[in-house]
Amino acid sequence: MTIAVSNEGSKGAATTCRVVEADRPAGGPGQIVQTPSVPAGETLTFTTTVTAFGADLKALFVDCQSP
């Protein structure tokens, strides 16, 4: 999957994002992914492999934490 993450801070940093099924944002299965380092004030798009939801296409929701 492809994820875009923005860093609105004053320092570059990496963070973690939780990926969940869009129709089950709480209590359902999820997978944590690590972002690459995102420079301060920039948006970075990266690709990662998510395996927690099987091979069928599903709508997913991503929530990334502030570093």
C-alpha cells in the first residue's frame, strides 16, 4: 500500500502508523508500519507491504502518530 505522511514539526523524524480496516477502526485487526524519516515541514509518500488483512482488496484506514 502507499501512504503519505506529513511532518508539521521543526525536526525530521520517523513515526509509526496503525493500519486498520476502514469499517472496523477500533477492535479489529491492525498492523503497525514504520515510516521512513520525514523531513521537517514536508510530506513523504512511501510504499509498504501490509499482510494482516489477507489478499482480498479492502478499504483501509491509516493513523500515524506524532513523533
